[in-house]
Amino acid sequence: MDELSQEEFFKYEKMWAVRGYRARSPGERSLGEFLQMADMPTASTILDFGVGCGRPAYALQQKGFRVTGIDLTQTCLDPDILYKLNFVKASLWELPSDLTGDYGYCTDVMEHIPPEKVDAVLAEQVRTCKVGCFYQIATFHDSFGRKINEILHLTIENADWWEDKLKAHWPNVERGTSERRSPRFWCYK
């Protein structure tokens, strides 16, 4: 794990211990749009990049998909989900070389990525996803980081910027019906 990954690991170890941080899971609200846009066959493999509490990944697993959650720290997972999901501890810019899946799910994650690592993360997602990846990206500053004297949303850009960034990596990018502050994109090969 590189030095920046270690710094982020310690930051999120502290953050996931803060009461209330896991109460809201933006990925839960986006599941319907993801399922509609991706139109995946049952038993497809899904990589949940930045799995967080794990509730969306577990819901996908309950629908018959094979899901692998990826995050810097396993303490992010809700205790009742902890041992029910396949989990890979990794930085999103340093994914294991043998990690692959049909689809990716990446909600409320890209804004947490340090600006100098955004391209590396997108390149890894393109490499590991055989078909495509769904993104929901917050375009505003976080409010929870101040509880541990940290900034969580490190790459704050508007929807057009994110669309251009995604198009630099993915051959096809569609913008979903989305909230103004958290645009959604379906990117595919």
C-alpha cells in the first residue's frame, strides 16, 4: 500500500467509527437506476468500488448477482453484513491484478479520491470491468469530515467536468436522470 493509500486508510478507519456516518448510504438510492441502465443478466459479477457500509452490495447479492466489495478498510461494512460479502481490501488506484468483474458500481466514491489519483482509479475500473460501470458522484463538499478534522470530498467538480473525465477513459458514457448535486453516469465498452 502506497503512502497516500495508508493516509486514506487511517482517515477512514477514524471516519467509520463516528456515530451516524454509516446511517446514510447514497448507493441504496441509486440501485434502481443502476439495474435499469446496466440491464444485467442474473449471476453477473459486480465489483462495488468503495463498498462502504455494504448495504447496496448485499441487496444486489440478494437479487442473485455475485458481488465483491472493495474498500480501504473492512471496518466500513455494517456488522451484520461483514461476513456475508466477498471483500477485497485495496486502494482503488492499486487494485489486485487478478480482480475482474462484469460490471462496476461506484456511488459516492469518486469525490473522495485525491485529485492526482482520479485518472488512475478510472483506468483501474476500465481494466477490471468487462462490460461497464455505474457512477454516482457528489459535486459538493462533505459535512462529516469535520467531525474528525479531515476533508472527505477531495475532488469537487461539476457534472460536466466528471462527464468529460469519464469520456477520457470509457468509450461510451451516458448521463442518467440524476439529482443536480449527485449526477449519475453509465459507462460501458
